[in-house]
Amino acid sequence: MLWYDSRDWPVARVAPKTAIPGVPKPLPAEYVTLLRNGISGQVIMPGDPDYDQARHVSNPLFNNFPSAIIMCETNDDVALCLQVARDSKFPTVARSGGHSTAGFSSITDGIIININRMNSVTIADDRKSVLVGVGCNFGALNAALEPDNLHMPGGACPDVCVGGYMQGGGYGFTARIFGLNCDQAIEAEIMLTDGSVKWVSPDNDKDLFRALLGGTGSNFGVLLQVRFKLQQSAVFAGFSIRWDMSTDDGQRDASKALNWLQCNFIKDGAAKKLGYQMIWVFEGPEGQPRKPYLLMRGMHHGTSVEMMDLLAPVLDLDGAQLEYMFAPMQYSGLNKILLTTPFEVPQFPPNVTSPPPENKLSRIISRVLEPSEWLQLIHLFLQTPNDFTTIAMEIYGGAIGDVDFDKTVFVHRYAYCDTFCDVFWQSEEERPKAEAFIAKWRETIEQFWDGGVYQNYPELGDKKYAEHYWGPEIYEFLCGIKEKYDPDHVLRFPQGVGIKKYPG
Ligand SMILES: Cc1cc2nc3c(=O)[nH]c(=O)nc-3n(C[C@H](O)[C@H](O)[C@H](O)COP(=O)(O)OP(=O)(O)OC[C@H]3O[C@@H](n4cnc5c(N)ncnc54)[C@H](O)[C@@H]3O)c2cc1C
């Protein structure tokens, strides 16, 4: 996902105040006392001064009223939360960074186990691996790794945390070069819902370990720490190539380029050291009408000269313009440049003072689309009701496709790309138009869709999520793990594994 989203928003992220404050189902007093006396972190209950701040997630669309929010600081804190969850039978979810696109780390009438403060980073003496408390966000993690030129593939937004990200796969600019984030995991520490702690790896409960690599969060236990392998000497050259899509000729050129890239530039060969995404945006200087562009933005693990040699055939395509290139630098600086230069993606106007609500639709594409088919999608993009709509293609291939199927439950790795459509609205009046646009996008892209959805971009209303994220065989496997480790569904949310058997 492209939104860098680390603007210093003038209005902080606080869950919207509702006309009538939501009153969640109260947690019985005995449990409140147990938590208040036993937690070394912070217990936040409805009515507490920090409640509105703590109940929010990154997308203001989700406005839940939890019965209790526990900011855990130790394993004992997590164990006590799980004890209360078990005994009270209140539905419970974990939260790390609060960036779930369907708001799944929030819950009304339930308990949130927030492990955001459990965020230690320990680099091994040999610099080959790092142990991360999964409440750590990518901004902090990169700040710890980059002084030593170390890298672990992460995503776009520095506020996203390892906890949710890794369990959904984890895509970013360097995923084609080194693999997805979950492909870097060596071992993981998880607290099961009975309160026991387990270290899992390919040698120690390989099935549970596999389930954590793409099986999504709040299913099998509370993830505490993950040891990841590290890439050494990791600096990347960067580039942006753009196609102006404001004219008929420009739209045709862009559609041909999209098809050419699919046919020539995706899966193998030298381009394996190149990670890139195709972004459809409206942008331009403030105060002037925005223009539609197709952007190809990426990173190369090598020199600028090698990168420009690789890109030469792309730059020969009709309409392609080199917007910029950068000499090798570390991931976080280049990631920020690619997503904010010359304009932020998407480009919100200065009068937007708090993060706008957002809806997202992910669709995995596995086949080559003809230029005429890309053109159909481009024409639809140009009908968006506002300039913030962003379409992006997270290109797979490279190291993503090199990992054996049975190592993880990320089943989309052999596809061409994930394509997502992001709509935003600034007022309730704008909302129906934005939603109508995403509905039209859903209908139009159906014919090109392979049936998969990237599980890190969940959509709240998706009833067929099990089929879309994993397919029947892997879902059965995951249901078996759920039955083994959380048979009473202490952790549960609308798209939980096996949840149909235990609704509510
Ligand atoms: C602005 C923005 C940019 C993004 N950019 C990218 C990107 O570039 N690439 C990409 O792949 N994805 C991206 N995402 C999606 C992101 O990877 C997922 O939303 C991810 O799940 C967020 O993890 P989190 O810990 O921050 O969120 P949370 O909302 O805290 O967690 C997400 C899910 O995991 C569960 N969970 C969290 N922590 C734990 C834990 N410790 N144990 C068990 N379950 C847990 C939660 O209950 C929830 O279901 C982006 C999202 C946003 C909002």
C-alpha cells in the first residue's frame, strides 16, 4: 500500500466523538479489579481520560467502543489479559500498530490486547538476524537497522507494526528483491490463549509457524517476538518513470506500457534486483488542476548505472519520461522519497487536517492484460469523483515467487501483482460517490481477477474472505491449527479463521 501516511497531522488521530458517546458492554467489576491490580502497563476503561485516544485505529472509518483496552508491557500482562478474556468470554483481539484496513484490531464490546509498547529490537552480534518485539513499527525498526546498513523488507508506512504486517505477508519495494516480510522470519514467540508461551520455527511446530506466515493476526495466539534474517550492505538506487494520462494518446501509451511491462519485465532475469510498483494518481502543484499519471517507482539493489541499463527499454516506450533517479541510499529515506516526491501519494490538499476515511479493494491479477483491457481500467480511473483515488499495482515475481508454496500460507506469490483501489472522502457528502466509484471498480476488474485478495488489505464486508485469502485447502489447514491452539475462540473477529462455527 502506498500511502506513506506519516504526515504530522495538525489534528491528531483520535477516534471521532459521537453525538452520544458509545457505551460498550461493561466488563464485570471483578475482572476490572484483576486487571487494574495486575497489569504493569496501563488499563484503559470507558470513561478514562485516554479512552478516546486509545480506542482509535489508523482509519477513522472505524469507530469502535471496546470494553477494555490494555496497554501491555510484559508477557505477564498479556497472560493476564488472556486469562480475563478466557474467563469473561468477552471477544478479544490483539493490536500492534492499529493499521488493519478493516479495523480488525478494534472491537466494540470486547477486549483489546495492545502490545504496541512491546517493541524491543535486538540485532544479533553477527548482524545476520534481528529479534523484534512485534509492537515495533517500521520507522523505529529501520532507525535501528540502518546505521549498520542492515535491512529487512518492510512496507510503505513507517507507522505500520511488525505484528499485523508479517502475519499478512508483508509487501514493499524490496519484496521482489529479497522476498516478502514473512519470508524473512526464522522463528517466532507466541502466547497461546491458555497463557503458555511457545517458540515456533520450521524445526519446532512447523505447522503453527507456517500458519503465522500469512494466516493473519488474532487467530492462533498473541504474537510476541519474531527473529528475522537480515540483509547486509543494503542500499538501493531509486527511480521514477511517468506517463502523462491526461490525453487520449497518453492513455494509450500508458496502457501499452502496462502490457509491455507484464510481458517483458516481471518475473525473471536481471530485473530480479529491481522492486517496483505501478501507481495511478492525480497530482500537480497546489492551486492548479491535478493531472492523471501512471508512475513506475522503484528501487534497485545495485548501482545507478546498472539500474539505468535495466530501465533503458522502459524509457524507450512511447510516452515514458524519467521523472528522477537517485544514487544508492538506505531504504527508509528512498521509500519516503518515492512516496512523497514531488507530491505525496495520494496528494491531499493542505486543508485536510486529519487522516481522511478510506476504503480499499484488493484484487490479485495473474494473467497478462491486453492494452485494450488496461485502457478500459484507465478510462474508469479517470471517472473518479475526487483526486485522491489511487490505484496501485504491487508487482510480484522475483524473490517472492522463489519461495516454496508449503513454507507459508501466502498463496498469491506466483501471481503477477496485487492491484488495489483506494478511495478517500473528506465529508459524509462525498462518501456515497467514493463508494459508488469503488463499487464500479470492483465490477469492472472482476473479469481480470484471479479470485485472490491480499490478506493484509482486508475489506470489512468480504464474506468469502477464506476463499479469497487462502482457498479451501489452506483454509482447512488453518482451521485445524485454530482448533488445536484456540479451540474456544478466545481471539475472534469478523474474518477469523473458523469463525463461522463460532459467530459473534
Ligand atoms: C497507511 C497504511 C500503509 C500500509 N502499507 C502497507 C504496505 O506497504 N505493504 C503491506 O503489505 N501492507 C501495508 N499496509 C497494510 C498493513 O500491512 C496491515 O494493515 C497490517 O496488518 C497492519 O499491521 P499493524 O500491526 O500495524 O495493525 P493492527 O491493526 O494492529 O493489526 C492487524 C491485524 O493483526 C492482528 N494483530 C496485530 N498484532 C498482533 C499480535 N501481536 N498478535 C496477534 N495478532 C495481532 C490484529 O488483531 C489485526 O487483525 C498498510 C496499511 C496502512 C493503513
